Amino acid sequence: MTTPMPTSTVSAQTPAKASTSPAAPDPGRIARRRRLTQWGFVAPAVVFMLLFFGYPLVRNVVMSFQDYTPKTFFTGEAPFNGADNWSNVFQDALFGKALWHTLVFTAGSLLGQFCIGLALAVFFSRRFPLNGVLRSLILLPWLVPMVVSGIVWRRILDQDTGVLNSFLDTLGIGGHTPWLTSPEMALLSVILVNIWIGIPFNMVILYGGLQEIPKELHEAAALDGASAWRTFRSVTLPMLKPVVTVVLVLGFMSTVKILDLILALTDGGPADATQTLGTLTYQNSFVQLDFGAGAVVGNVLILISAVFAVFYLRANRTEGK
Amino acid sequence: MASHTPTASRRRWGSTVAGVLILCVMLFPLYWMLNTALQPDSGLLQVDPVPGSLDLSGFSKAISDQGGHLVTSLAVSLGAVAICLAISAPAAYGLARFGLRGSRTIVFGTLITQMVPGIVIANALYNSYVDLGLVNSYFGLMLADASLGIPFSIVLMRSFMVSIPGEVIEAAQIDGAGPVRTFVRVVLPMSRNSLITSGLFAFLFSWSDFMFALTLNTTDDVKPITLGIYQYIGAHVGDWGSVMAASVLSAVPAAILLVLAQKYIAAGITGGSVK
């Protein structure tokens, strides 16, 4: 499970092996050739990741200081323009809005996904018939392409003919809620849909974490006369903490950059009410063809993710112990 | 081993009923997708809770309009899986076993890639793709989609390959097998399960990809189903029946894999995230 462990055991063996073959004509050359072959296994992946993850990071920083216009793709010219892109983006009121929406969206989604996911994980930790089947079927929403889920929900949430409003209408409450069409409701609706998408993932990971907790601990707590809620709070939650950290950080990193779902549900509208940093990057670059401005927003997004990556790596380290 | 009293058994079945209700709520949107797809005439009207008759015209329209995009998705995803496994399986082995200097940094870097937002990658990639002539090409999209699965696969397979007993690999080496032969003949067959899990997830990631399809294509030449459906609702606002039918078709691979490969999916979700 840890990263350092395997490397240390193997490196202890490899040189010993190389030196105990006296029959070889030139041990130095053989060892070098051996290393080269070994690097041949790893090199393609390293090159690929440098091209598809490392290079875009660097390129985005450079691009954020360049002036891209629709003409750029004919002339190939994108002259450097100092900090113009940065000041333009930061002065635009839309950026502040998008940043705020991103934070609200991420916090709301994580809170909902996590709480419901945890409740379901606890529920499915009971033993009852068909538990396994139900638990695996619940994964289905997570496996459907996100853009497709978004489109299905767009139909469900339709103000006049969507099934949610007709259902609410029969109950006599809010049968004409403009879920996706009013600027006040749209962000909330998008969050609710994203909670639905994230529940299975949270549930599965937290369920796995719950199973790792030794049963004796619960039995001991029960013998001490602790109530179920007390046991959950004082025994289960502390034991679950590493898994909770991982689930929240992974959830954060996939939520903060969201694009598919919002494009499918609202295209960032109405009146930019669901515009986030992800959609704003897309709009700047691929709709306005101002890749410089897109790169600025993208860099802000990276910065936010980087802060949380630190948490993630910490979580990974504790996890490995 | 206490005997099951009727009340205990009733309570257990009570939990099952609650579980089924939870499942119904969670899967309702997917039911509604199927239900709407079977009522192509409803158009912009309200959809009945259950289809009155079995009207498959929405599906036949979806297949004639979107069938090609399904094939594109399949081709791109299979290509992405091939690239992903070809690159990540040897790397996972190398990182697990060779004790190369820098291995830790590489594993660290692999974990870090998860924080790079896709739209940032697309932003830079589009410009390079224009220069390299990879925009609107199958190969370009396969490469980009492979990037969705590679870090995950390396981490997952590596954590498995670390656990292969050293004696097995040494035995192969004593028999005279070089590292490549050992890898192909011994390590890969032993890692079958983690290879399947990685491949499955690489397929699902690529099949679900919308962002690279949207940003790295400017024409209709290479249009996967996700992009096809998205553009379709823009153009045919009233035709929800066939949009939903196409959506159902796009969800079929996920459903099939969930049924056929359940244990690999479960292994992937926990293994890929907690490691």
C-alpha cells in the first residue's frame, strides 16, 4: 500500500544479484544494459504523463500572457501582452461570480454527497437479504456518462412538462418551480443533480472503510453500554477518518473542475447563474476563442486544486502507514 | 449460532424493503430516461408514468441518427484502452519491481496528475493538436482519452504487482528469462485481474468523455455519442423521445459491465481511490 516499501526491498536485492555473477565478462556494462531495459518499461508512461499533464500546466502559464484572437489560428500569431489577460479577467465581474459559484457548488455537492453516502454506507453495513445486489445496482448512476445524466435531469426538471413538477403538483406544493430557468434556482438545482451523481461513489468507498473497522470494537462499545449513536460518533467516525479524508479530497478535485454536467443542464445560464471556473475557462477559450483569458481562469483553477492536492498527499501518507 | 427468530428475520426483510426503496429513488432518473424513450410521441408534452404501448420508433430514430456516433465511441474507447494498457502495465511493473532511482518521484507525479483539471489540459492540448494536425482525428482523441485512464491504471496495477512474491519472478530469471519475457510470461498472467479492472475503467472513462470530444473536434468527423447527444438537444429541442433513446443506448455499456464485471468495478473504485 505504501509507495516507499516496495522500492526499498527490491533495490536491496538488485545490486546484490548483479555483483554475484562473476562469469559475466563486463559486469558494469551488463548492469548498465539491464538498467536501460528497466527504464524502457517506465519511460513511455513518463513521457506520456509529461506531455499530457506536465506540458499543459506549463503551457497554460505561458498562454495566460499571450494575446489569442480568432485570427490566431490562421496567422499562428499570439503575441505576448504582459498581464493584460490577467487584469481583464480579474476586472470582469463574471470571474468573481464564477469563483463564488464554484465554491458554493463544490461545498454544497460535497456536503450532500458525503452525508447521504455515509448514511447509505451505514445502512448497507447491516446484514439483510439482497444487500449485495442492491448495493451494486446503486452504482449505475455513477457509471452513466455525466453529460447523459445531465440531459436526463434537464428533462425531469423541465418547468412545464417535467415529471418532478407534475409530481409536486399532485402533492400541491410548488408545481411550477423553475428549477433550471430561474437564476435564483439554477445553481441549487445543479448542486442537487450533482449530489445524486456523487452518492454512489461516496457510499462505496465509505462502505469499504466501514468494513475494515474491527467488529470487536463495536461489541466492546456495546458491552460498555454505549448507545448506537454514541458508538458511531466515538468509535466508527474516528476509525473512518483516513477514508473520509480521501473521499472528500477526491470528491473536491473532481467537483471543483466540473464542466460536463453544467453544460448539459444549463450551459452556464440562465444569466450566468451557473457559470463556474470550469465553464468560464471553456467559454473564454472555445467559444470566444480567447485562449489567453481561458488560460488565466484555468490557472486559478489549478491553484485551487493544488492547495487541496497537498491535503490529498497528506491523506495518502497517513493511509500508507 | 442462535436460531433465527421470526422477528429477527422480519426485521431483516424490513431492511431489504428499505433498501429497495432507496434503490428506486436513486435509479428513478434512469427509469425515466427509458420511459421517455418509449414515448417518442410525447414530444414537449408531459410523459406518462409508464409507456402505454411498446413504441420503439424513438430507438430506431436514435439508431439512424446516432448509431454512427456509438460506433465512433466504441472505436475511440477501445483504442484508448489499448494505449492505456500498453503504456501503464509495463510502467506499473517497472515502478513496483525495479527499484529505479526516481521511482518514488514518478509515483508521486502519477498521483498529482489527478489534480490537473481536464479543461486546463484541453486548453493547452487544442493548440498543440492544431500544430500537429491531430484535431478531428481518431488517434488524437484516443490519446487524450487514454490520459484519463493511465494514472489510475498505473497506481492500481502497481499496487497489485508489488504483492507478487519475489520468488516467482526470481524463478523465471533463473530459468534464463529476461525482464521482458518475465513480464509477458509471468507477471502479466498473474496480474490478470488488475489488468481487467484497469482496462474496464479506462473504457468507462473514455466512453463517458465529453470534454475532449467537445474541445478537440471542430468538425463532425470524429463525434462520440456523448457529444452527439449534447449537440442533438441543441438542434432538436422537441424530440425528447429519440434523445432519451440515444441516452439509453449510451448507458448500455455501463449497465452491461456492471452486471458482467461487478467484482472488477468494485475493486477498481476502492483500489483506485484509497491507494
